Amino acid sequence: MYKQEKRLIDYIVICINEFAKQCKISSKEAYLYLKKFKGIEFLKENYEAEHTVSLDDAVEDLKQVCSNNGGNIK
């Protein structure tokens, strides 16, 4: 696996876990929610910018992206 791919995967895992923590849901529920409402896709497409912001900001971005795609976690 290339270093960049590993960094991306590590970052996505960190974001899923932080999202779960802040939303008080399990990591599995967070993953399924983020996958369904395009949060994971957003992280993949915007990694270069997103990994430069705080985790709190990344979680807020994920909430907004998912809300824009039909999600209801605020």
C-alpha cells in the first residue's frame, strides 16, 4: 500500500471515530451513516484540504455534507 493511501485510510478512520464520539453513536453506526450520506466520499475527494483543519471542523463539515445528502444528525 502506498504511503498516501495509508494516510488517507488512517485519516478516514480517525474522522469516523471522532464523528461517532461527538454524535454519541458507535463507530459502526457512524461509518454506515457517513457511507450512506456521502461523508466518506467527501473525505476521499477532499483529503488534501480536510486533513489541514481541526477534527472538530472536519466533523462539522461531515455533518453538513451528510445533511445536504439527506442525513439528519446535527
